[in-house]
Amino acid sequence: MKKSRVTLTDIAKALNISASTVSRALKDHPAINKETKRAVVKLAKKLKYQPNLLALGLLQKKTYTVGVIVPEITGHFFSTVITGIRDVLSPAGYNIAICLSNESFQEEIAITEKMAKTQIDGVLVSPASSTKTYKHFKALQKNGIPLVVFDRDCPGLDADKVLVDDYDGAFQAVEYLINSGCKNIAHLSGPMNLSITEHRLQGYLDALGKHKFPVKQENVIHVSGFTHEDGIKPAQKLLKLKNRPDAIFAMNDCIAISAMHVAKKMGLQIPGDVSIIGFDDEPHSSYFTPALSTIWQPVYSVGMLSARILLSKLQEGEEEPELRREVFKPELIIRASSKAV
Amino acid sequence: MKKSRVTLTDIAKALNISASTVSRALKDHPAINKETKRAVVKLAKKLKYQPNLLALGLLQKKTYTVGVIVPEITGHFFSTVITGIRDVLSPAGYNIAICLSNESFQEEIAITEKMAKTQIDGVLVSPASSTKTYKHFKALQKNGIPLVVFDRDCPGLDADKVLVDDYDGAFQAVEYLINSGCKNIAHLSGPMNLSITEHRLQGYLDALGKHKFPVKQENVIHVSGFTHEDGIKPAQKLLKLKNRPDAIFAMNDCIAISAMHVAKKMGLQIPGDVSIIGFDDEPHSSYFTPALSTIWQPVYSVGMLSARILLSKLQEGEEEPELRREVFKPELIIRASSKAV
DNA sequence: TTGTACGCGTTATCAT
DNA sequence: ATGATAACGCGTACAA
């Protein structure tokens, strides 16, 4: 027997008044008798009345729910972004529906469709690494659902964007390695087709170029995913090269840790034989031995700003054609896994 | 100008037929003309019609959405549980609404209320460490919303539960330390009032008791939270004791890493001077130096089973009074941070 | 101050 | 095979 929940009408019947009066009493409507209001509020509390948000959403065409699509939440990055998003959206009265694409294009499409059906008010998204076209995002926009892209760019998609200057972070890291005397710098790059992969790779290449360092094909290896396991073989390949690199810039901390692990197993000194720098500044990165040098990003701010931008679109209602593109600067954090300059 | 999305009626008008016919055409109803069906489907596709799930939910009193309440997602544990939950619920046609209580009792209450309002079908929850009463959960149940508690128990709450035998895990760890020759074993315990904290502590105490080891007050310190920072001071306090422990069993890997960090800074050998064992088997735990011994839990299975139990309640409809209580056994994983037996 | 009527989008039921 | 109607729970314009 499905217990149906208490409704406005239930209260109205019990008090022998109309549902609209009950509605007004519960919403601080100006035109309402104090007595009736008191009675209604009292009974509502007693019956533990909960307004049905589905009905409200249907009526107002507004659900006060924002969808957040991220590829994963195992790492520090996205879970922190989500915290930033929540800290902005929650006080503003918005719900957050977190959805994981699992780095899968297909799942991402399924999620966006579901969101459109559930009448979500707006969407914050960081696309999966396997995402190739943006039709599903454009479909959302055509439905009048504002979209903000964060961290991972969607080149060619007209949307508000909050990004981090990955190019700059990579450039800083590699230039530091050069300044610290490294001569043969390798790069453990990310999965192809991902904006952050490309930008970090380009930063690496340009830093080498600026200092007239030759770029060697063999020194750049793409990993297939973001787990430790994904980094092991590529790191081995790199460190077994005839002309072994004396520095590795890894696309993230997780992969950097794999590289450290491999290097240590091979009996190499860090940073004596190989300097290593990661990206992301995961919370545990400073606890490894040696402590990992890395690139710090204003992750929490990325979440907050993305949410604020979405919020403004949501509240102004009128779509303003001016799209925002905000880019945060990352910072190099030098610890013990790289030589001093 | 808010673009309202395409509805059944829009399609009906365009085709000069009734909304119900359109509805039938789109749902493979038996009684429907092939021609009209073809026309409807074609137009629906062209117009990118998306059924409004709010309306459906309102009508059927079923939203096909399940709420998942977890204290945090930064660690490996809850993100993996969520994966398990999703892998069961998604194929069954259910949506998942992930909500973070942030270890806050207040937020947890707010979340449960919101879930009741949004007419969620069922709830999976692992309570916050600050949660003290279960009224909010009972309110959900009274509303006819099935509830499954996982990992962290709610003593006294009548609900389906999927737990891990934390007592047993702790017992195994401590007994191993004893067998490996440690004489003065300390425990970095979790926040008070948390079932897993109590069970792990009890396992520690009973293992000592079984082997006639004295229990020293000074050897048990509670940490206030689950981050690395929360573990530093307690670990320092422990390792600066006049009678320094020769082993530490930490309530989780994160805290164990803090302890390792402190020990190394003090120039202690691990496991020569201090053995260390954690709990959770985080993915990076084996990459530390020395690799961390720990307790592995069937995390993914916890998620899957919880979801399956909820699913059965959801589908059978009729509430069956028989509550399930499933307890998984954890496994001790010995790496390099503890001596061999 | 309060009640009535209507509509949000959908489906089930009954009628045609 | 198709259409009309009612219903889900709520808020609001309008009437009383």
C-alpha cells in the first residue's frame, strides 16, 4: 500500500477551507487571516506537510535544480570543484544533480537527454575525454537550458567557459626543469582529444622551443587514462629509453606518482637522476617520498565562478548573447621531486 | 523569452490529432494506426520531443530517482560505492541523485527533507559523523520511502543495512601486529559517535585483550576528521610518548599516511621502529614508501548490494517487514609498512 | 479575507 | 483506431 504523502488538499479538507487558502497561509501571502494562518501552519507542521516540488516545477517550469556533469569524482579535482559549485548554488536555493559520465561519450549523451527530460534549469559540464561532438550540449542550449563549460574546453562550442591556463602551467613546469639544469625532458601526456592534454602538451613543446631544446618524438607518451595503472607502462617505456630522460613532466599527479614508483624500482634517484613534476596538487602529493613538485590550480574557485555565471544566466532569465570566458592562472609548487634552481 | 519545450500537445496540434493518440504512438501501444504512428514518431524526432518527467512523476507518484547521501566523495571509498550503486540502478532505469552531507548533521537533515519534497523513490545513506538522531530518516520511512543504510550503521534504526565488519578488520590488523612481535600498539581512532570508529576501536581493544596485552589510555587518540592534516598532531602526540609505540593501527589510510609522514620526519624507521597499518586500501596506498599495509573492503560490492536491496523494495512495492542486514568481511593486506610474521 | 476555476504535461479510462 | 475527460498537486488571476 503506497502511502501517499500529505497534500495541500488534505490540510484544506481537515480545516474545512479551500486549498488556495492553505497555499496562501503557507507562503506568507499578505491577504490572509492571522487565525487561519496559524491554524494552517500548525496543522501543516503536525502532519509534516512537504510541498510537492514536482507539481511546483510543472507549474512554474522551473525546478531549481542544476545538473553537474563530470567525468569522474575519484580524484581531488572534480570533487573540489563540486564543493565550490555547491557552496554557491545551495545558498541560492538550487539543488545540484551530480552525474558521472565515466569519461564515456555515450553516457554523457544519455545524461544530457535525461536532464532535458527532468526539466533541469541549467547545466555545468566538464566533458568526457571521449567526447567528440557537442550536439548534445547544443541541444540543451536550444531547449533554453543555459550551459557553462568548466576545466575541459569544448572548442567551437558557444557557451560560457571557466578554464584554467593549462598551457601556462605546463610551460612554467618545463621551464623550471630547464632552469634547474635538466637537459632531456620527457612528457607523460594525457589521452588524446582532450583540451587539457593538448594545452599541457603545447606548453611543454613551447617551453622546449623557447630554450632551443630539441623535441624528441620518443620523449612524449600518451597515457590512456588517469589511474596509477595507466601510468606504469608509459613510465617504464620512458625510463628504459636508450637516452634516458633526466626529467619527466607528467600530465597529472597520479601519473607522476606512477613515474616516481617506476623510477625508484629501477634504482634511480629522484631528483638526482630524474626530476619529476606533476599537475593538480592532490592532497596526498606532498606526503610522498620525495614530496611531489606539481602545478596548483584554483580548483575551488573554478567551481564557484562556474556556478556564479550559471546563476546569473538563471536569474536574469533573458539570454544575453555575451558569452564569458574566464581563465585562471595555475601556480608552480616546488617540492622535493625536482632539483632546486 | 523562456523557450518552452516541445510537448505532446504541440505535436498533436501540428498533426491535427489528439494528445492521447500522440502519447500512444510514442509508447508502442497496440491499438494504433501504423500510418499515424509513423507520422508522430517522425515529427517527434524532428522536433526533438522530450517527455516531461515531472508531469509523469506527478501522475504516477514515481520519479525513478533514487537519492544517495554520503558524507563526502573526496576519498576512494564513497566514490567507489557510488559506482557500484550506479552500475545496478542505471540499467534498472533509475536515476541517481548524489548528495553530500559534508559530515554535517544539519545538511543531512536538509537533504532528506529536500528529497521528500522532490518525491524521490528511495534513499541510500551513509550517515554523517555528526549525526546523532535518526528522526529525519524515520520521517522518510513514514513517508513510505524505502531506506537502505550502508557502511556506517545507525544503531537502533530499523532499516535495511549493508555493512562491513570493521570490528573484524581491526582485529585482524592488530592481531597481525602482535604476531609480528610488536609490544606496544597504539591506535589512531576516528571521530567519536561514528559506528565504524567504535567497531574498529573495539576490534583493537579485543585483539589486545585476547593476547593479554594491557590497554593504555595514552595509546588511543581520536582524530577529528579524515584529512591528512587531521592526523598530523595526533600522530605526533603518539610518537612523542615517553613509552613510544612500536606500532600504529590507524582508522584509515589517510591518517596512516600522516603517521608515516610524522614518523619519517622524526627519523624513525618503518617498520623497524614503528609498524603502521591503515584501513580502506586507497588506490595510492601501495605507492607510498614504504607501501602501506592496510585493510581492504569489498567497496564496490557494498554499493551493488545496497542498490539491489533498495531495488527489490522499490519493485515489490509492498513493504516487507523482514529487514536485511548484510555484513561483508574485510581482508588484511600486508605490504612493507609492517614487519613480516 | 476567502473560494473558484484554470493550467502545467502526461496517461488511463471511457466513449466513439 | 482515435478523441475527450479526468487526475496528479500546486499557485494564481479573478470573482465573491
